[in-house]
Amino acid sequence: MGPLKPDISIRKLTDLDLPGLWKSGIRGLLLDADNSLIPYGTMSLPDGYRTWLDDALAQGFSIVILTNNFKRRATLIKRLIGLPVVYGWVKPWPWGMAKAVKELGMPKERILLVGDQLFTDVLGAKVAGLSSALVDPLAAKEHAWTRLMRRLERLAGR
Ligand SMILES: [Mg+2]
């Protein structure tokens, strides 16, 4: 399996098979914020996502939000979602990923990272030895930098 191949590919976060993940030993979810959980350019959760998060917590999963955004937006995200947020130059850098894993406080074998980008999310998961799930981006509108990454993703065969 190449470094840019996710373990799971799904359309959206809420399509994750939580009971199946639990059975396979996953106990912690690292969720990318922008365009996996919160549509780019907005500050709200899509319909059903709040309920999904609450269900996952009720089933016993620990959840930490990941964002490469800096403090201002990270604070807004934390206020919106009410879960721990690890932010800054997190993905795919080893030190950032280590911080995220430490925040969940469990062995890497028990952690699944969910995100919409190969070069930050999936690569970050590989760097840290975590399982990964790739979702389709929630909004078509993206950062100029992300658009460049998409072109590279297509070259990498996504
Ligand atoms: Mg994202």
C-alpha cells in the first residue's frame, strides 16, 4: 500500500461504520475540520453532523479535531463543536501529528484519522502510523493552496 492510499474511502464523515470501527479496535477519531466537518468558508456543521458526533461519543469514541488553521479560527471551531482542537502546522508533520495523538491519549493502533486531503490528512496519518479515512470535500470552494494540492492529488492518481 502506497503512502497516499487511505485505508477507507467514503463520501462523507457520517458514512463511517462506527460499530465496525469499534469491533476492529478503533477508539479514537482525529477529525479534520475544514471541508471534512465544516464546509470551507462557513462556520457551521452540515445537517446531521452534530447528532453523528454525539452518537460517536455516546458509543465510547474519543474525538479530537485537527486543523492547520491558526488560533483565531481554531478557537471558533472549538466553540462551535465543543471538543478539543489541535491546531497550527499539524498535518502532515511528525511533531504536529504526535501532539494530536497525545491529545487523544491512546496507542496509535486505536486511532483513525478522517480528512479530505491526501497530502495533509492521509499522509499525516501514515507519518504517525494511524489508520486513515478519506472523505469527499464538503464544499467545492477552496483555498488557493488547497486547489494546488488537488492538482497534485490528481497527478498522484486520486
Ligand atoms: Mg480539510
